Amino acid sequence: MVGGALRDHLAGRLPRDVDIVCGEAANVARCIAKARLSGAAVVKLEKKPHPPCFRVVDRNNAADSIDVVPIHPDGISADLGARDFTVNAMAAPLLPGGRIGEIIDPLGGMTDMQNRLLRACSESAFTADPVRILRAARFAATLGFDIPPETLDQMSAGVSLLPRSAFERITAELFELLACPDALPHIRMLDDIDALEVLFPEIATMKGCAQNGFHHLNVWGHTLETLGNCERLLRRPDVLFTKNAAAFRRSMAGKNRLPVIKLAALLHDAGKPGCKVFDETKNRQVFYGHDREGETIAGNIARRMRLSNSDAAFLQLLVRCHMRPMELSRPGVKPTTITRWFEAVTDDGLALLLLAAADTCAKSGHRTDPMGKERFCQWADQTAADYCARIRPALGQKNLLSGADLQDMGMPPGPDMGRVLREVREHQNDGRVTGRAAALSLARQLAGL
């Protein structure tokens, strides 16, 4: 047994999966699959430059897997020396009865575990596989380990090779990192060694884009503060949604929703550099249309990252609409307008409220109203409560009227019929019409019958 499974076992954690190296990997994998009482299948994975991996997957639980890999031709020490980090470069014989034999630790992985250090196995660790640069950040975040300066230098030297790697692997590592509760320090570390900018060149213009008096930082500095606020609220959504944190958590229960909202925090202002102009009437820089420009950039990045259609759509929605909650919070906005917005975004509106709160709290320029942040957060809390208690149940109701009902009144099919049905539905959503009789009466009035 080798790698992360042994590391987790030694740390007293239940391994997520098990890695085995042996001589006859394919045959051993088939024997393991045959022995599994619940039934299992063997899947051959080819990941260059790594040797083929024979994955034994439980038919009833895909997350329960055993990877069987051929041992290095030069033996176990050579196998371990070619791995990523010393804490993952230990091995132990598997003995009868599932017992684990004496630890093989040629690179001092046990000592590094005790010192909570993530040290590269060799100087070529990151040039052999540049994705390990992102994996280092992910392991540092999940294990709470520090990366020593010499390993950071090796990571920095390998950054230029990252674009050669399959973006599916890059996305998987980034999403695991962003799924951590406190990813920001490790995102900053990747930024410090230019890894982010190599993967996402759009960041370069954000770093050079100064803002107006509502901001104390350039676009990229503000972006990182927004991510920090976003993580703070995601850890404690009850700080923003005082009575509806559980509803927010349910809305974020999808597989990748947590990393996608953090990715949106990193991209929400990506459109600003391309939209920056000086408004002489306001005597300041403005960024009109940066939300739509940002949506386009986010779409391009989603395709580069090979995101699923649902993840890409969620990302683009968050970037495109990140300013809409602030617009809706202004005095004089009608409840009907807010209801109509929730009709379009449904439960995603809660994520947009949180992202907008994180964005608002990251503004500290001399033009910023300090009390404005608190007012917006209170409005977001009240709006989420109204959505959960009133708007969402109303949107789930069936229409009180149909086109056939209007035809029975004597109204001919056409655009006017659609207009009347939409207006009746809006009254129904707002609770101004609660029954069929009232709906029919309103329809007659709207149709002039």
C-alpha cells in the first residue's frame, strides 16, 4: 500500500481510496474485484506520463475504489522517489488478514508528517507533472501543512509548463482547493508564483486596472477581498441569512456549486478592464456593462476548464447578475420587480445575494458609505426571508387561469391574451390575487370585457 491511503492511515484518518503497487497489477485488480462481496468492476485508466492504473470500483458506491498500479521496474524505492510529496512517498507491505507491515520511508515522509511539511520528493517533481503545483496548494489546504521555501521555488520554476497539462486535471485540482473552507491563502500563494495568471491570462489586466473612489484596491485586489468575504459567509451563512441559512445550504447542495460560487467571486469583475471609461459628468472612472463583458469572459473560461453545462450556466449567471441585488435594494423598487427577478433565478437568487454581499463588503473607498454595507446585508437577509416564506411557495403554485378560460370569456387568441395571463400570474405571485374568482375578475378588467 502506498501514497495518500497510507498517509491517512498513519494519521488516523479513514482513506478516501486505497493505492496498491504490485507486480501483476491487472491480475491483482481482477482478483480484488472478484473477492469484493458487494461486486466490483475493473476500469483501466491511462494517464500519461503515469503507468496504467487498474481501478477497482464498487458497483454500489463509485467513491469506494482501489487503484492497482504496476510497480516501478527498479523497485519500490524508485517508485516512491518518482512520487509528488514525501508524505505520499511511503509504502508498507500488505500482510495476511489485512495487516500492514513495516513502513518503507526512504525520503523522510514520517518526519515531514510530524512537522506538517509538504516537501517535494525531487527537483523534477513539478516538471514531471506540473499539475502537482495545484495539488500542492490543495494538500496544503486540506491537510493544514506548510510548503517549505525550496518546494515553493520548485513549484514556481514549473509554472510555465502548466498549460501543457489536460485542463480537466487542472479543473479537478482547482475545484478541490476551492471546495476547502479557507482556500484564499492558497489561492494567494498560487497567485504569488504566477500559476493563476498562466492558467487565466485575464487576471493580468485586472491587476493593472485601478478603480474609482468606491474602491480602495485595484480590480484584482478587490476580487481577492471579495473571495475572502465569500468564504466567510459560506462558512457561516447564518451571519447573512439569519433565519434561512438552512435553505441556503440546501440550494448549494449540488456537486460543484461551492467551488463554482468561489470561482464566480474571482471572475465577477473580470469584465471591468475592457469596459473602463472616464465619465466626465460624474468625474470618475466607470465600468458600464462590465457584468455582461464578465459573463462572456466567464463563458470562455468555463469552456477552457471543460465545465459541465450546468456548472458553466451557474458560473455565467453569477457573474452576469452579481450587481442585480444591489440595484434591487435601492429605495423605490417595487416588490413585483423583486418577485419577477426570483421567478427568473429561483433558488440561485440566494447565491447571488451572498455574492453581492461579499462584493459590497469588499468596497472601502473614500466614496463608500460605511453604513451602506450594513443596510445592504439587512436588505439581503429580509429579501431571502421573503423569498423562502412567500415568493418561492407562490412561484410553485399552478396558474389560476389558462388561455381556455380567457377564450370562454370571449377573448380571441393573440398577444393580448399572453399579456393578460402574464399580468394575472404576477398578481398571483405577489399574493394580490388568491383565488380563481378574483383571477377571472382581474382578467376581465385587464381585457376590457
